[in-house]
Amino acid sequence: MSCFGQALDRLVSTTVKTNIRAEESQRATFSWLDGWTQLIDERTERSRE
């Protein structure tokens, strides 16, 4: 897997928890990415970034 793919994997597994400052206190949890797909060139076997 490419360094780019490894970086995307880390972003998928990263979650952020925050409290949103508003009139009413709210909490939110989200991930930077839900998932990703890498297209591979069949001829070169390299990512088609």
C-alpha cells in the first residue's frame, strides 16, 4: 500500500469528539473520512491518483 493509502487509513480511523458551543450544550463525534477507494492501473499496478 502506498504512503497515501496509509495516510487515508489513519484518517478513516481518526475520530473527533467535541462540544459545540451554542445556546444549548451539544456534543458531536465524527470521523474525517467514512472510507476511500483506490483505483489501480492494471498495466502499471500503480495508483491512479
